Amino acid sequence: MSQLFHPAANSIAKISVVAGALAAGLVAILVLFVLPRSSYVTRQHEARVQPVPFYHAHHVGSMGIDCRYCHTSVDRSAVAGIPPTKTCMNCHSQIWNQAPTLEPVRESWRTGQPIEWVKVHDLPDFVYFNHSAHVNKGVGCSTCHGRVDKMSFVWQEESLLMEWCLECHRQPEKFLRPKSEVYDITYQAPANQLEMGHQLVKEYDVYPQVTCSTCHR
Amino acid sequence: MILRVSALVALLAVAGLGCRQDMHDQPKYKPYRQSEFFTDGRAMRPLVAGTVAQGTLRDDTALFTGKSGGDFVTEIPLAVTADLLERGRSEFQVFCSPCHGRTGKGDGMIVQRGFKRPTSYHVDRLRQTPVGYFFDVITNGYGAMSDYAAQVPVEDRWAIVAYLRTLQLSQYAPAADVPADRKAELEASLQALDAHEAAGEGH
């Protein structure tokens, strides 16, 4: 009886064991480290279509309305807040008050049924986040949300992964800005950011925690 | 071999089962969440009419309505400090300047886009009205302007009123109020302004 396998099969078998292990390692790396950071999982940079074509690019970018006009509780509480229909009607009772695009807003105003905005940023429920703790210590909106004034539908600019939070909690001086600039969405960090950052850390008494119970409480 | 492959597939499937998002999306309400229980879909419930939370009894009518005995109050019922004015300035710029403009002339961005033009703050009638009137307008609205009671808390409303008075003064201060040592500065800036307007660029 002739040999079933060619002698070369020996080395193929050896190689396939090594290659198999490598492939398994690669898959493990992909699944454990690359996939969770990919925008497929974090949904980073994915603009969500909203029930009303409300564009920050028009309201903030070209009209210069301040964030706090609509997100009123951002400097007072944990949540920034989504404006109620009444806030839209402050202006849209007169402006574009016949436009079909704004019909869902007027309907909500007539019936009292809230507009169902699609949530863009959504931390897992086991994470605690607080806006006022950040904006009152010199962390600007654009540091975490990017250039909202250039977005039509909003997307999530950063990964919102734990490593992202920690990067800043460990070295806040890299990101801090003067309190007067927190709401300036066009703010650019100066060349001497680190120097200024260290000074602001002292001045505002900024010591972000990295203990687990700060964010997981 | 088949056994091994199927064992691996089974293992992966079991691992996949572990990837449920129960802790990410816990069955609890957070602010602005949707509720399937209430017909309007809101987990955040509106207050029952007439509710008074602890510590929010509005018994100081001057502070909370800007009126006392039916008349508008003439004095701001808070201590007017530099901090209050500073707060007033920032709140004015957020909530009022879109229509009334940064200087209160009624030429804000939204007016330029077609909103009704409000009267300038720099007219005699508004210079003479008591401060309580401004508070009342912010709290209850006036004509085409809706109220800002939900967006601006009471103390901030008074801060805005204090800043409004400052704005009015800034456009209408008698020269006699300028301290003697700053007079020269004023003269110089007035001359610069005249030159600017003479050159036809000004407005």
C-alpha cells in the first residue's frame, strides 16, 4: 500500500499548528481589543437621524445661540437636558411657523406629546456622569462633543470608553480652559496649553478622581 | 476533527450568550428616558398643579413676582453686587441677546431673521419703568415674547434686571457722573468716535 500522505505533509501539519495558534491569537486580539474600540461598537461619528431636521449648524453655527439657551441645566445638574417644545416655540411661534418641516414641533405643542428625540450619547447604565462637575471646572463642551456648531444631525465625537474618561482624569491640565471659554464652541487650545492647564488646576482646585466608585456608584 | 470544530463553535456560542446588555440597559428610569407605562411616554412626570416642594414656598411676593401690594417694586429685592451684575451679563447674553441684541437696541440675530422687533431698552418709557416690570416680563412674557420662567431661575432673573439697568445707564449716563480723573479718557474716545463717523464708516 502506498503512503497516504506525502512526506511534505509533515511540515504542513507543523506549520498549520503554528498558523492556527497565530490566527486564534489574532482573532482574540481583534475581538478583545480592536472591536470594542471600533466605531462599529462605540457608534462614534455616526449621525443619528432625528424626527425633526433640527440643525445645530444653523442654530449655533450661524445664529450663535448659546448652548445654555436650550440645554439649560448643564451648569446646574448632572444632565445637560434636552429642551422642551416650549423652547422651540419661543422663536418658532413666529419664525418658519408654516414650514412643513416644523409640523412635528407644532403638533407636539398642540397636543402636549413630547417630541421623541433619538439619544446620541448613551453611557451604560452602570456609569455615573455629571455635566455640572465638568463645565464648572473649566472643561468645555467642545472637548467632549466636538464642533457641534458644524453638525447638522449630531453625532458622538469621542469614543466615551472608560479609557477616554481616564485619559483626562489622570491629566486634566491637557484639556482645561478658562471658565469664561467653556461655552465657546469655536475655542482653540493655546500653544502653552500645559502651562496654562497647570495653573488652572491650581486656581480652580481641580482634582478628578480615578477611583472606581467615582464613576461606578 | 469534526468534534473539535463543533466544540469550538459551541464554546463561541456560549461566549456569545454572555454578551447580553443587561447591565448596559438596566430596567430603571433615568432623566429623559421613555416609559411604556405612561400614555405620554415620559418617565419624568410633570408636577401636579399646586405642588410646593419643601423649601420652595414662594411667600416673598416682591422676590417671586416683582410686585408688592399690586404695584411693581422699584428696588431689586437682592443685594446688587458686582457678582450679581456679572451673572446678569452672562445670562442676558444667553437668553435675551438673540432678540434684544447685546446692547438692548432690539436688533438681535433672531430679529434679523424675521422675529418681531422689540422696542429698544433705551427709550424714556423703559428708563422710567420700575424694575419690577422687567421681572414681570421675564416671568410672564409680553406680547410676542414668551415667558422665560422655565429657563431662567428667579435669582438669575433679578440678575438680568440689574444688568438691564446697567445697560440703560451705559447709553444714557450724564457726563457729570464721570469721575473727574477719567474725564480726559471720555473726551478722547468721543473725539475718536466723531472722527470715525466723519469718515463715514460708523454705525
